Amino acid sequence: MLRKGARGIDRVYSITSIAEPIFGLDRRSRERAYIRMQPHDWLFITLNPHDTLYFPHGHPLDGRPRYRWVVMEEEICEFGFLVEGALETIFQTRIPVPQKQPTWREMAGQL
């Protein structure tokens, strides 16, 4: 898939405007695809914001790919299909929740 646009947001929109219909999403109903930059100017596009390319640490398949990739569309993109056991790891992965940052007023009160 080719990214188009001078600004980052324009390039992201150019990709999501292609990817979201492939996933069967309708942005008007607040459905969306999530994009993550990867090495070698490659993009990982998924429906789940917590999705990962590899099995998490501590899993018996730690570090192995969670997807089987198939080249599509004249080698412009690849579609990934979850391998056996990969779907369950999405629900087992613990995403660290950032601690609340103090406000300026809270910080000033500590001075």
C-alpha cells in the first residue's frame, strides 16, 4: 500500500482509507484500524489496539510470530492470518497502565 500526503496525518489517512474497507469497517460508526510502524518502512495494521506481531514474553511460544503472512495484491501488501493459539494471547496480555501524571497545581503545592 502506498502512503500519500505531505503531513503524517495525511499519510495515515491514505492508508486507513484503504485498510478499513478491507477489514469491513465503517468509520462513521467509530470503528477503526490501528497502525503501527515497523522496521523497513513497513506498517502493521490491525483491528485490536493491543495486538502484537509476536507471542508475549512468558508464553510457551515466546517471541515466535503470531501471524502467517500471505502476499497479496501484486506484492504490494501482505495479509496476516493468526496462527493456532494466537487469538487467546490477546486476552492474556497485560498492558501496563501508565500512572496518572501530577497536574501543575499538584506539583506547585509540593514546592
